Amino acid sequence: TRYKSRIGFFGVLPDWQDVDGTLAEIDFLFKEQKLCSGVTVYTTYGEKLLGSRKFLPIWKKLQAYKALVFLHPGVLDVKPKFIGNGIPQPIIDYPLATTRAAVDLVVTGTVRACPDVEIILSHAGGALPFLGSRAIGGLSIPAAAAKSSVTSAQAFEDFGRFFFDIALSTSPAQL
């Protein structure tokens, strides 16, 4: 108990394709267990990014608990599994998956709809520090703007809400 406030953990949620099971696990973690600092989620479930309308009840539940969310890629179906025959695919593709998920959460309006949910992006935000401005610029394309739930000004604001995990980010360029 001496270090209770200094050591924490993230609860891991089930596959979000099982919406009811995920909702039940969130309730268990925050109502009954009451020990986790937040929850870990993957960047995709099946072929859906986190901003999918199917996952809206999950985000509403996370908002109700003012949850802390740690976002990390899971197994990706990207071929080939090695780049240049030696570099494992997650070295490059995990930061890109993190970026895709973050852009999706902003453009679908999920971040804006959950003002009390704090989201930590793994891999120093992936390529978001570089590509975020491109996503915002993409909202100036009329067809993209028509399908977006946010304006470019709102997207700029919402990108600023993310926190970045920098545990394995050690170079000046990453930081």
C-alpha cells in the first residue's frame, strides 16, 4: 500500500467487435475492480478503425467514466512481414497504424464527442506530428470535408488533445 499511488496498470479490453462484452468489461474495470489507471485499446478491430459508428457505445461508456485510454497497434495484416528482408514490419507499420487511428478519431468527431477521455498514443504519436497537418489540409478537399464530422479548425484543436508515449522514442527527431 506504500506505493499504491505510484504504480498503476491499464486494463485490457476485449475485441471491440464484441460491443456488449467490451461494455461489460469497462463497467467491471471502473465500477467493481477500481484499480486500473485506464484501459489499453488496439488501433483497429477487424477491419474497423476506432471511430467506427459501431464502436460509439464504447466511446460513450469511456466518456462516462472519464477514462484514460492507451492506444497501441495489435497484429497487423501487412505484407511482407519483413522490410528489406530483415527489419520486422512493426518497426515501421506500428507508428503508421497509430497515426491512422488518431486521424480517424479526430475526423470522425470521436475525440470531440469525448471531451473527458484522455488518449495516449504509442510510439510518440507515430507519424502524427508530421502528418497531422496533412490530414487537416485534406479537410480542404470538398469531398473529404463533406464526409468529416469536424472542420479543419476543430481538427487542429482535437489533434492537440493527444498525449504521446515516449518510452521507446529516444532520438531528437522523434522527440
